[in-house]
Amino acid sequence: MKTYFLSLLFLFLTLSDAQSQWTQVYQTDSCNCSLGRWPIRGMAFFGSDSGVVFDNFLLSTTIDGGTTWKRNLLDRSISNQCCLKEMAFTDINHVWFNFSQFVYHSSDAGLHWEKDSIADELGYSITSLYFRDSLNGFAGGEGLLMFKTSDAGKTWQRCHQPETTEGNYEIHQIAFASPQIGIATAAEFQTLILRTTDGGEHWRNLSDLGHGIAGSTPRSLSFPDPAHAFFCTLAHLYNSSDSGKSWKQIVDAPINSFLSISFADSAKGISIVSRSTFTVGYTSDHGDSWRSFIIEADAKAISSSGYTSFTNPNTAYVRGLNAVFKLNINDLAVNEKRVDASLDDISVFPDPAHDFIRISCKNQNISAVSIIDFLGNERIHILDINSNNSDIDLSSLSTGLYCVKIFTAQTQTVRKILKW
């Protein structure tokens, strides 16, 4: 059992003052609503620092990394559909979103729109959109239905027929790293992975993986190169180094950690972290460890995928609820410090534990402790400890594996324990 625990990799999030690395490049307009500003519905940036942002009433484009913007006011009949949709972009001119079974497409940055229907006798709604280029795209839906288009969405053909036992699954994300190899994530009460090797003509369920991930909804999928792929659930991160044929869990994160992830290559990645402040995680070692940065701005994180666009391995654009930020990755790399040394500072024992655990911290006081089960439920939460030692009563917990999240003034550390 000890060997098993030592083989698990942990997530380390250390707070840093990283304001100098971030530049706000977009802010939505004010509105008379509880949010104060219109929420951003979609965002994408491309290799030449051109980008597009879609909020409720504007489709805004930039060709200089957000220094200047051209804004097209959407027709109200179009913008009113934006509350229920998935979005896809291939450049600043070509934009798609869907409302139920209808797909809207613009090829001129939102000046004009075409409305097409994905007609299917099963009548299921569309839950994800993805376009490889301005003509070839995919739509995933309820019941693991998958549709393909080669004419920008004017016509669609079904390319995946679900099995009868999969009728409640929904496809959440689709990504291609090459014209032939693609991956899709789906979930109902478990996660499924679908994979294609023929450009999306046929998809195969990797059910051996999916049925092993219970109670986890995929929140984001990243396929940065033909060999490496990543996807996250709320509390877990998985990767593949063989084009999605096999997967392993590489990080066990605290509750409410991953809302989305995006990787520029097999090593560098950005995550959006679920907290009251707008918090971003950065990794340069394939997701094995993370640094955390709080952005002090009028923005919040929201629980949807597609937050981050990498225009190159050194530049990322990150979307919040009502603002977009630009990050120079090189600024992080210059002063990057591995935080693995915190292993020596904080100890949790005994492990396995029965009635209690003792948490000791050498150099800081512990401010709070949370214990989370592997379905993501917070079972114990203790505040205002203010001591470098704390005993936590485990008598209310049943036998099983748990994550222990330890807060100090400077760090957050996650450990695993076995309760027997």
C-alpha cells in the first residue's frame, strides 16, 4: 500500500505575486444585470496574435494581440441564442455556435450569419462543436451521437452510432492534433473517451478507461501534438503519450481545482482554478507540479471549458467571466522555482490512519484543513487553526482514500491518506 501511495503524484499550488506577467487586453461592456458586465461566451487566439472574443452582443476581433479591437454588433435575433450554445473558431472570421440542433455560422467576423440544422431522427441536442479548418468540423451530442461536416456546416452526416447502453452520455469536448487523429470526451455518471484515426469517419470507445473514472465529468481537453493529450475533471488530470490510446492519472488536485486546462506542448500548460478570485495555474513539467497566480482584476473564473489559447509556446491568452488576459510564459520561466521542497516542511501521519491524523508544519502555521473524498465531496473543513501542529478527528469518515488539503499563509499542499 505504501508503494502505491508513493507512486501517486501530487499537485502543489504556491501563491505568487505575478501581476507583472499579466496584461488585460479585453473587457466586456456594462449591463443591467447581477454580473455587472456581459459574460464572455467564447474566445480564441491564433498564431499571429490575431484573436476573437464573443460576448452577448459583440463579436470583437484583433490582429495585434488585443492592443486594438474591431467590434461588430450582433443582430439581436442571433445574440439572444447565445445563452445556450457551444462555440468553435478557426480564425477571426469563421465562427460557429449552436442552439439546440441549429448551428449558426459566420465567415465575416459576425457581419452575416447562416443558420443550418443538424437533422437527425433521434432528435438529440448538440453539446459540443469543433472545427479543424473553415470547412471540416464535428458536432457531438447527447447519446454519444457524432456528426461531421465538410462544407462549413451547411450539411452534416452522422459518423458515430452509440450503443444502446450509452444513450445518456453527452460528448463534452472534441480535439484533433493531426488531420487523422482525434479525441472526444463524454460523460454521464462516468467518463468515456472516443478516438478516431481516420479523420473522424469512425470513432472507437475506449471503454476500459471510461468505466474506471466514476463520478467525474470531463471539463477540458487539450491535444497539443500528435503524441500527447490531456484532459481534466474537477479534481483530476489525465495524460496520454501514445496519441490517446492509453491514459494515466498524473495529478490528484484539491476539490474545485481544475475548471479547464490547455497545453502549448507536452510540457507547458495553463489551468483555470476554481476559487473566489481569478486564479491560474502554470506547469512546465507535463502537469506533475503547478504554480498558482492570482490575477487582481475585475474578472472571475467560470465553470466551462475553452478558457485558454496558446498562440505559441510562450504566449497564452486566458478568459475570465468578463475579461481576457495575456500572459508571457517566458516571464514565468525566468524565476520559476520548483515547490517540491514543501514535502519536507509538512508531514501527515499516521498513514494509513484510523481515528485521527496529525499534521505538522516546520516553518509556518497551518490556517485551515479540508479533507475531500474521491468523489470530490468535502467531508471535513476546519478553519482558524493558527498552529504548526493540528490533530484532525477522522472518526466520522468511512474506510477509503482521501485527499488532505492543507492551507498556510503562503502555500496550499495536498496529501493522500488511507482511512481504515
